[in-house]
Amino acid sequence: MNQKPVICLGCAFWDTIFKVDQIPGHGAKVLPERAVQAASGMATAAAATVARLGGNVELWARIGDDPTGDSFLRDLSSETVRIDRIRRIPGARTAFSTILVDSVGERLVVPYTDPSLDSDPSWLPLPEVAEAAAVLVDMRWLEGARVLLAEARRHGVPSILDADVAPPESLREMIGLADHVLFSEPALLSVAASASPREALVEVATTLGADVVGVTLGSAGALIWQRQAVEGSIYEFPTIPIRAVDTLNAGDVWHGTYAYGLANNWTLPETIQMANVAAAMKCEHFGGRLGSPRLPELLERSRAAT
């Protein structure tokens, strides 16, 4: 196992998640069956996933100097994520979300980010990037993502972009900076002329310098383009059948598993297959990222699926 750290940079939220029978379409009082609170956000959930798989991982992010930030740090430290690279902004509030998850696992997310969370990345400990196994960034702190991706490229450290929905001009900029560009389906279609995920992937991938470009498709698995493969080839990786209970953070678990596999020199097919299984396993459990598996569980499920 590679002991060099995976660095995850980006979104840091405190989530309150309610399980309800159905999400109302109009004003109503809804009594939840269950409720949990957890440190979350795309980069945060990915970092927690790497830690659960046994990886050395640290989160570079911003939170407020408030009680919610205290809860965020306590929760994340219990996952053995290194948290001393998280900056607390005096006078700012930690980002938070309220989320409803219905009986079939779909969700309604209401997030709030305090505009006073300072976006200046000058405090980041960039010299440490040279000793990293990989870096992963999301689309929620572009100032930090830009400098981290540039530093990773300068040192030849593999970089991953969680290319989720964002303004198309921001996506177009960021997808040119990473070695592994991994889209959600809505994000991919927002920057392509094609309406088909497969055609859109070829269209976008061939304009980039990335080694790997892919798109996650939920229950349909993932499509992957690789520079070293036959020109124009798209590889399809199905996932395992499950009964979804909660799809929240499934994509983040997928990206965290991908980062772990990349850091530990798994083959690309093995990495994608493991990421698909890990995300599916997460969806079988209520509580967002708290459903992400540990490595022995993931390996056992993967073997059972083959």
C-alpha cells in the first residue's frame, strides 16, 4: 500500500440528512424516519472514502471558525483524514446543507455557502505536493484547484478532477488542467454539443491533454476514454445491481475509490470496477458518505460480483 498521501481539495460542508417517505412537491411538514449529521462535500467525502479504504489522505479546504466547524473537524478526524490543512476563516460560517432522501434513494439538497469564506489559496502548503501519491480537486473552490493542479503537473503527480456541474466556462477551464477528468453526466453534457454521453465523451476527450476522461452514469456504470487506447475507443464498465436506499455522495465515493486505486497502482479497469462497486455499496445505506465501504468489504463484494 502506498503510504504517500492523497491530497483532496475543495468542498467542505456539514450535512443534516433526513430520511423521508417522499419529497413533497408543495409546502408541508414532513416527519423523517431517520436523521444523521456528517462532514461532507465532494472533496471531503472523497477524502473520507480514501481513509476508509486504508489510504493516507489529507483534506485541503476552508471552513468557518464556528461551532459547525468544530463538529466538521471532530467528525472527519474520526475517519483518520488529516485535518490540519483545513483553514478556519475568522468570522465566517462553515458551509452547511439540509438534505431530504426519499424511499427510493433520490434526494433534495439545499446547500448554503457563506460568501465570506475567503477564497485566497496563498496559504496552501504547495511544497508538500511533490511528495503526494495523487491529488483530487472538485469544482467548488476554483482558486485552490488551479494552483494545486498546476503544482501537481510541475512535479509529475497524477491529478484528478471531479468535474461535476458548474458554470460551463469554469468546467472548460478546469478540464484542461487535470490528468484524469471524471465527469458527472449533467456536467459532461453541459460542455458538449452531443446529447449522447458516449458521443459527448469522445467529443470532449479528444480536445484535452488528459490521460483518462470518463463519465459516471449512476446505475448504468461508467464510460471511459483512455489516451493510450485505440483512437476513439470508449470502454463501458457496468456496475452491480442493488436496491438503492440513498444515492447521496455516491459520485464522491466513486471518485475517492478512483483516487485510492490510482495512488496504489491498480490497473485502470480494476480501478473503475472497484469505484463502481464502492459507489453501489454506498447507495445501499442511508447517511450519505457514511455508507462508503472499507477495503475488505469492497474486495469481498467485488469478488462476489465477478
